[in-house]
Amino acid sequence: MPSYTPSYPAMDKQAHERIEVQPITEKPDIEKPIFPMSEIGQTFPEQDPTGRFKNVIQTAQAAIRAGAGTLQLIMMTPPESAIGGRFKAYGAEVREALKSVAKASEVKLRGIEMPTSMNNLSGWDMQRNRFSEEVRKRYMDEIRDGIRFAAEVMDGGGIDMVSWEYQRGINDAKWNQKKEITLPSGKKVTSSLFSAPGEIEIVQVVDTTTGQVSQYRRAEVMFLPKKPGTDEELPFKSDGTPNLQEWTWRDFEKLAELKIDPDTGKVYGKDNAEKLYVQEQISAQKKAYLGQQSQYLRYYEQAEKQMKALQDQLTGGVDPRTKEPFSDKDKQELKTLIDREKTEIQRWKEAAEGNAQQAKELEERARRMVPVKDYALKRSMNSYAEAGVWAHQESVVKGQLLPHPIHVGPELGWPQYYGSHPDEWVELIRGARGRMKELLTKPFRTDWDGKTLLDINGEPLKDDKGKEVKRAKWTQEEFDKLPTEIQLKADNPYFVPGLSDDQAAEHAQKHIKGMFDTSHMGMFLQNFRPDLPWEKRVEEFNKWYLQQIDKIAEINKKEDIIGGIQAVDTQTGAHSHLPPGQGVLPVVTAVQRLKEKGNLKGYIVSEGHEEEKFGEGRILLKAWEAFGAHLNRDYFPAGGPAPLQWSRGFSNNYFGRTYSPLFMFGSYSPSNEFKLWSEIPLE
């Protein structure tokens, strides 16, 4: 049996003692590791968050010296910031230096995460609670700068941003369906797996013209003169008063399954009950205005009749009561009364017109109101589709593809926002790919149903009278008949003549991919089965977690939707950045399944930077340990053993530990001949 000399770090006492070569007594690990070191990279920040004022090149060099072979750049400066960072802060020489550092070290720069302040591509402005084209454009401009940066510095890679496309509830989320669960008492009940106590369930609609979001509480009761859940009008009661019935949200859902939407010609459906709810809300207000208008019109007519009668008397010149001619004084009084009636007529006329105007505006507003979920999702998909086209364009450099084609996409978000659940994340990626395919193959832009022409910003195109340019279905022939100015506005600048649908779909799949953050999905733990004790709760949650992983793996195997994985852990379910293995999530198993079952082609990085304050390098070392990376044979002299497990190598020594050694070592350790006067040994 061969022998070797064990390698000890400098802080181990054995490193300064004379030892004999010992035979191998441990069994070498000859099994394949979960992941080799070379496949586990790390994130590095645009600015050093520890306050040591390292710039982006220095943070990259620090990560490289720690042993990372794959790096993802984390941008931190908000797009609203005039100075301090962002892509605009890195000139030609800095970009070349970063590229050279990576090339000299044979390190792969594979991706960029946009700052968390950029959290959607729908244009949702949280502070103002509205969808803003200004916000969307600002974020899109930053994405485009990131794509150029990736092409110049990284030879390609991924651009991702956290997905908070719009705020939506957890209790009533589409994916939070009721299932049979077992309570701690052993009783079986039907309930949702996730709950958010105190969450106010709201109906959200958006004005498509202004982008302003209106909210209504679902718990509020509405009173309508209709039979609940139907469109059947009820007659007045026997006492002549309206027969108002109590309507709950469930009643609107029932009606939505029956009523036809005049805008689409189809049944509203349960998922579009919000639109119907708001229309009924606005309809009630409209009726009030129309009722007041009718009353004011009656007053107007009465005043007109009264004035006409007074004018007739003045013209006739005879008092109808006395049959005597009017005196000059009587005539003056009649003129005063006529002027008063004229004022009344004008007042009732203006009041009736004002109410008619308000009713008309409410009618128009109801027409413009659409559910937030539909409006925001389409805008987000449109935006990612455009970014995907830019990524494709930048991936072609001097007629040749970059080594790593650039891809853009959403990063799994937080539970209270759309884009956080795996189903939503996949839906967003698929929709964006479908839209990108349309952009590449259609010469003009239309809405999702092909009815309304869109401008370059993806907004409905309007003619000179302010009306949307619509047809039942646009064809090239019908489009060519339009005025030139309309054609120019609806022209699709991304259209590629001669590109087939299959080719466009291939481009879309290559350039639109998402970032899977294991910790973000772990945040669902905060709302999972609060009735269970903590240990049992984590156990059951991890089962659900891995079920979702298996589902995503199956999708990724067919559609290649994962551009990269950020392997992160958490101890509590709160937003956290612990290294893999330092929390309660099955991160290692999840990544392994995505790699093996999902045929993962994307890169893997540790984002566990939260423990760097306990020991620089833990972000990577702990990831290597968690994924069972082997110590290479090169650590040992010729003829040494097969690779050892991580636990047999560095991790049992002081390399990467968070505490100091408990003894003195090296030149600080006195010789055995030295003794204190008390004869108490130092060690």
C-alpha cells in the first residue's frame, strides 16, 4: 500500500511538527461527486457591500483568487442614480481590464443580475400604484445597456431581473388550490397549502389610458336590483321601492361564467370576474348620474314652460287675472321674473349636461378598465420579447455568434408578486418567447388577438380622432390600405423577412431564459401550513419544494427555460442569502435534480454572500462542501490516493472556519524547553 504525507494548513499545529510518512488508513472516495468544483461558481457584486470600497474589477479578482471558475455580476446601483455605478460608469479601459482578468484566469463571466430596484418589465410603479411607460422604458434602456456589456466584456451570457410584474394575493392565487391535508390532530380537512393571515383580498383593474390602478375589496358587499349570480333584473317591490339584493364576490364569479363580454364576444369566465365587478360598480354610479340628469331635465322643462307663459303674458299686455292691461310696474315685474327663469333654465341645463358628461365618462372609463393581471402580463411579455430580440442582435458579432449566446429573462420573484411561483415564472417565459416569435415574423404589430394595431411601445395605436385602430383580424392586404402615417406607426422594426416560424421559435428559446433562485422559492415557507410545528412544517414544505423542482425539471428538459441557477439557502423562509447547506432547504437535491432530470445547460453559482462577514470565501467554500466537491489528486504527491471527500480535506481544518484556533502555532509557539516560573504549560 502506498504512503503519503498529509497536507496541513498553516494554522494546524501538525504543520510545524516533524511527522513520519503514514500509510493510508481511510477509504478513498471513488464515487462521482454531485458536482465538481469547476461547475460551482459564485456571484460577485458591482460594489463591495462590506464597506471596503472595492471596485468591480477588485471584487472579481477576489472571487477568482477564492477559486471561482464561473462568475455572475450582481448590479447594485438603481437606474435612477446619476452617479455611483451602472453600466454607464464603466469605460472602455475598465471593460477591457475586466475582460482581461477573466481571460487570464480562464474564468467564465456568465451572467448579470440587474439591481433589485429594477423588479419588473411591466412598467409597474409601486410608489404611484400605476403602470408607467416612463418606468418601463427606463428599465428597458438599462437592460439594453446590460446586453451590450455582456457582449463586449463577457462574450455573452445571461441578463436577469427579479420578477415582481404586479402585486397579487397569496390566499386567492390561481396556483393556491385547496387540497386534502392532515391537521396535527389527525383530522383530514380540505384547505389551501399556503395562507397569508390578514391579507386583504382585492380586485385590481387598470385604466389602459392612464395606467392608474384601482382597487376594490372583495369582502365588500354590493347591492344590485338583480337576482344574485344572474343577469335577471328584479321588479320594484309592492311599496314602489327598488328590490336590491346582496351580492358577494362569489356571485360575480357565477355571473362571469354566464355573461358575454361585449369586447371579446366570449363569456367573461371566472378568471375575468374583476372586469365584470368593476363594470357593475361603475354602472351603479352611472345610473345615479343619469337619474339626476333626468330630474334636472324635468326642472329645465318646467322652467322653460314657466318662462314661455310669462313671455306670452308680457306680449299680450293683459293681466289674465284681472283682464286689465299691465301697468309699467307690472311689466317690469314680469321682465324680472322672465330673467329669473332664464337663469334657472341655464342652471338646470348645465346640471343636466354635467351629469350626462359624468355618465359618459364613466361609460368610457368602464370600457378602458381591464384586470391588472392581463394588462401587466402582456406588457411584461412584450418587454421580454423585445429584449430577446436585442439579445439575438447583439449575439451576432461580425457575422459570428458569441461563445455564449446572450439570453434575458425573469428571475424567480417573491411570493406576494406575480413571477414568484414556478407556474407563473414558466408562463412568463413561454409568453415572452411566443411574442418574440411574432416580432421576428410579422411585418406589423398587433395585440395578442390580432385586432388592434400597436405602436412601437406596444400601446394601442389611435387615429387622429383618438380611436383605436381595430379590425376583426388584420391581414397584410388590409394593413396596406391604411394611411401611410398609420402604417409607419405600426411598422414592426424587428421583422426579419424570410425567417420561418421554426427559426424564430429557435431564436426565442435561445435568447429568453429565466434565472432560478432556490432561496426565492424557499420564501414560500413563510406562508406554508402555519398550523404545523416547525420541524414538521419544514419537512412537508420540502416535499412540496421538490415536487415543484421535478415539474420544472421536466419542462426544462423539453424547453430549456433555465439560463442559470443561484444556489442559495435560508434558515427561516425570509429573504436570505446563506450558502447552500447552511439552511433548511433541500438546495443540493434540487440543483442535482434540475441537472440530471432536467438536462440543465445553464450555469450554477452560489449567492450565499450573507455569511462573508463570518469568513471571507464562505460563499464558495460552503457551496463546494455542500455539493460534495472532491479534493483533486494534485493536492497530493505522485502516487497519492484517489480524491478525498471534502470532509476529509479542508473542511475539518481551519480553512474557511468562522472562529480562531484554540492554540498557538508556528513561531509563536515556544519550545518544549521553555517553562513559565509557575510551570503551567501554555498549551
